[in-house]
Amino acid sequence: ILNQNIVKTVLISLLVASSLEDSITPTSPVEYFMEGSTVNLSCNYNVKADNLHWYRQYMGSAPAFLLLITDTSSPTVVNAILPYPRLTAKLNKERTRVDLEISSAEVADSAL
């Protein structure tokens, strides 16, 4: 019963980088959370890009676009055509980390 209430979340952040020196890495490769809790996923980046994209991939499926956040003077979040209202993205002040918050985590949020 306990296993049904645990959400294993690993979201892939995918970004097209302009050189081999650019990088984006998750702050933690795997996260475990209780169903109903707030999940915070983060990636550090060293990339010159206008947009940072968040994707979710289920086992055996292609990555699905969730949202993007612009890395501009006034960051804007753009949601997928079918928006995911429980998702929020933001950049840290130094513009070196992008965070994704999932409110009220569900078992269906579990992904690769």
C-alpha cells in the first residue's frame, strides 16, 4: 500500500546547446515524493539560450513537452497546448538553475 502512495519523479530537461561546452544537469537524478506533496525538480545550466524546455518521458514513449521558460530579462512561462496547471517553472537569480515545481504530486507524474 505504501508503494502506491510514493511518486517517483525523474523529468528530463532537454535543451539544444550551441557548443560542447554548454551543459545542463539535474541537481538530483531521481526524486521520491509522497502523493499529494509538492515536488521541486531543478537543473543547473551553463547554456546560452533564449528558452529552457521541460519534458516528461514515460517508459517506452517519446518525450512530451510540458512547458518552457524564457531566459530573458522578464522570464515568461509558456505551457504546452494541453496545459499542466500543477506545473510552475522559474529561474534562479543568477540564471544558472531552472526549477520545476509540481503541486499535489500524483502517481501519474512518475516518469523517466
